[in-house]
Amino acid sequence: MPVQATMSSDAADLIEIFSSIQGEGVLIGHRQVFIRFMGCNLSCDYCDTNSGNDASKCRIELTPGRLDFEELANPVPMTAVFNLLHRWGRGWPSIHHSISLTGGEPLLHVDHLHRWLPELREILPIHLETNGVLHFALSRVIKDIDHVSMDIKLPSSSGETGLWEDHREFLETAAATDVSVKIVVNSSTEHWEIQRAAEIIAGVSSDIPFIIQPETAENLSLNISSFGLLELQEIASALVDDVRVIPQTHRFIGLL
Ligand code: SF4
């Protein structure tokens, strides 16, 4: 079941804060601070975001990338987040490329983001990872975001239907900054879905990077054949200039 986000006060419900290497999309390979917000407005079939999480607590890494977590009660005050980031900035200057806001769906917390982002952005550039649906929320904070990585949810892989127009409006809003689009595909993905996603992207700008991400099984095998991936890339490339196939690399190198 989707979890509702806390929308008042200067403390937000978070899952965790940690340092790792970005394993998806156009910023792949960059070291980032990940702030994972609690709750989502969708229920994708492949989602494992809330498995094993205690919603009453947030875990916070003390040393960047070393998995030495301490737990804080939710909601986590803004001051605790900023104290951590400033301490990391003093102790480990220059290791991080940017802050990744992820989830769940971070835009459910738009009231918090609206207050926090100007100061967060003074620490590091802001990278938003989003399911690409909440376009009204995005319009409130887009001026303080450096890069948006948005999903287009395909009915075949996510189980979510009827989101095409929301995705279109979201991408039109996100195009005010640097934006890329990601879709998760598997052996059930149908060609018309890739065609429709590519049409939405090309309708905004054919320069927008389009990332095709194969779904990865527990044993790290991909849930789609290599020929299947080639076919999907060929379909998308007829409409979009920059189409890349990128698996989730952080899982292959054993990172969060
Ligand atoms: S959008 Fe992301 S967090 Fe939300 S249900 Fe889908 S996979 Fe999970």
C-alpha cells in the first residue's frame, strides 16, 4: 500500500541517508549523497523500496560509504540532515558530486523540499530521482534542481496504467532544467510502449537522454534478452537522438 508522507513541520519522514555511487542513468558512476524519502504515490510490481523498512525510523550513515548506520526517529528534523551534510563536507571535502533526492517519491514531500532546497543546493548540486507523475509539485521546486531523472512507467513492467499524460506534463515541466528519462523494461515489455514513451520525449525535445534499464533479478541476471534490448533501443532511436541501455550497476559492485 502507498504510504502517505508527512507534510507539515520542518521534519520529514525519511528512509535513510547514505553515500554511494550512482548506479543508474546519465550520472552513473558519480559519488552522491542519497537522501531517501518515505512514501510513494504508486505501487509498481517490481518495487522493493519498503521491504524490511521500519517506517518509524530513519537510518543515517555516520561515515560516507562505510555502512556504519545510526537510527533516528521519524520525522527527521532538517537540522539533523544539514548537520550531517556539513560534517561530511568538512571531513570528506570533494568526494561527492551531488545530492540525490530519491525514495519512495521525494516530491510527496514538496513542502519540505521547498524550504530545504535553497540551502541544500549551497552544499552540493541537486539531483532529483522521481517517478515522473507529480508535475504540480515539481513546478514548485524546479528552480532549485540541477538535474531531474524521471521515470516513465510502462504498464507491462510496473503494473501502473494510465500515467502517459501525467508523464508528458511532468517532462514538459522538467525540461526547464537538465532532464533525462528512464524506463524499466523486461521480457513483457511491448514495442508500442517504447514507441509511445519515445513519442512523449520527442514531443518535448529529441535531445533528452532516454535510458532503457533492464529489470534485474535477485541473482543479478537480467529479465530480458540482449536481443530484446537491441530491438527496444532501435525503436526508440527512430525518434530520440540519445538512447542508452544501462543496467543497475551499483548492484553488480555490491553497493547500496
Ligand atoms: S515509483 Fe519507485 S518507489 Fe514508488 S512504487 Fe514504483 S518503484 Fe516503488
